[in-house]
Amino acid sequence: MKIVVLAKQVPDSGNPRTLTDSDKTVDRENADLVLNEMDEYAIEEALKMKEAFDGEVTVLSVGPSSATDTVRKALQMGADQGVLVTDDAIAGSCAVGTAKVLASALGKLEWDLVLTGAESTDGRVSVIPAMLSELTGATQLTGARSIGIEDDVVTIERQIDGGFEVVQGQMPAIISVWDTINEPRYPSFKGIMAAKKKPIDEWSLGDLDIDGSEVGLENATSEVLEAAPRPPRQAGEKITDEGDGGVKLVEYLASQKLV
């Protein structure tokens, strides 16, 4: 079984994140860049499938040259090889442009399954799996909390309000997973050393037969017009109980439309 995992380099969500003044894109120059947390669950699930089905895992990323570090971490966890699509013309691409690049890259790879995290912590649009399904013609199975495979049929459990639903589809399939599916492993010393010898191919738009006019900020389908820092947290309202504290509390909750 051949599995491709999508991995994105994002600003660390544990630190302040800002947009650039010039074009309102994510400021990556002044951010601590890490592997997208949700993608770690997809990588772990791919590695479990590799162990169960004697598979092969390829990590695919789109981003600047620094995203090599992201791909390398996935290799340290146990993936077999990596592909980084990097080209200056890609910078600022919207989800549509990014999906086009990813779909073209997938067209150059052999795969039965594509695994992705449920969302990226910077964009948080959660549409790439659906777009890739449309562009590649592969089955779309999203929001998986568990995955089962028998022959060429994939079965997932998807969390919903009040329970879960079971969804099935034929391979090849594109599956997004939630953070309830597993617990990602930490790279071992052996894995870190082994990753140094694993190949990472770098592809440009030319390798994918994509013209620069099809992607990038100037050709994006969406645009950030204005952004402002989150306002400072305000002090809470104190209620003094003078025998009517319960009434005051309910009135306050009602004013906030909480009851």
C-alpha cells in the first residue's frame, strides 16, 4: 500500500502570530515555524497503516525552502521519503491555488491513500481534502476518528453531535483525520539518524506543468483587506451579593444571552 501524507509548515500556535503590513499574508519571517499539529495525527495514522499493511509513506508539502524541516520531522517519525514543492510564485496562494499544486504533485506520485489533518492552524479553512477529491477523482472521506481497510474498501468513523457515523468508500481515497484518532509518536534517536539518509525531492511549478499565473497572491480567489490585533481582555463584572446575588447573576447571564 502506498500512502501520501500532506504536511504543512505553519507558525507555532503557541506564540503570537501576525500578518505582514504589505500584503496581509502570514508573517513567516518573524514566526517560529513548525509542523502543523493536526498533520502529526495524519502522519501517525499513515505509519500505523505502513506497519499493518507493509506499506510505504511519502510526505508531501508545499511551501518555502524552510519547509524542508517539516518534511524532515515526518521522516524522523518514520515516513520513507519526502517531496517539497517550492517556488516563489506559489507564495500567497489561496486554497484553490494550493489544491491545484497539490493535485498536480499527486499526479506524479503513486498512491492508494492520501491522509491529511483536519485543518491547518494558520488557514483553518478545512477544504483541501474536498478540493483534492474533486481534482483527482478520488473518494473523499473526511473527519475520521478511526480508519479500517479491507481489500480496497475504506471504512471510517466520523464524529458527529451525539455520536458518530460510519462512512465507506473505495480506494484510492483522500482521508482527513481528527486529533481523536491516535497519539502521534515522538521521533526516536534511531529515527532521527535514519532520516538523514532518506530522500527529499524538491519540485518547482515547472516540474508540475503549472504556470505561475495560476497561483500566488495576485491570482488568489480571496483577499484579506484588513486585520487588527485581538483586543486586550477586559476585567470581569463583579456582583456583590446583598441578598439578591442570584437574581443579579441571572440578569447578567441573560444580558449576555447565555440563558
